[in-house]
Amino acid sequence: MIHDPVCGMEIKDTAKAETVEHKGKKYYLCSTMCKNKFLDDPEKYIKEDDGEGHSDHGHHHH
Ligand SMILES: [Zn+2]
């Protein structure tokens, strides 16, 4: 499941969402407003725990 890192909204249609690439990772934003906020201060919205739990447990459906 993909969430907008700025407002936390679930991105249901990635085709319509705004995308931003930051440090090689792709982020989806629900609107241009959120995109601008994200670009303004990306680190503020990326809460990444740089601990040991860095494995991929996601189930992707294509
Ligand atoms: Zn948003």
C-alpha cells in the first residue's frame, strides 16, 4: 500500500498521483500541493528507521 508521505493519504491510483524521486526512491503525492511541500523539506516527511528492520516484507501485486 502506498501512502502520501506528506498528508498520509492512501494513494489508490498511482497513475494520477504526483511522483517525486528523492535519493533514488520514488514517492507518491496526492496533489501538487503535497508535492511542493515534500520538495520543500523531504527529510521532514520521510520517517525512515535506519535500524535493523530494513527487509522487504511487502507483497506486491502487478
Ligand atoms: Zn497529500
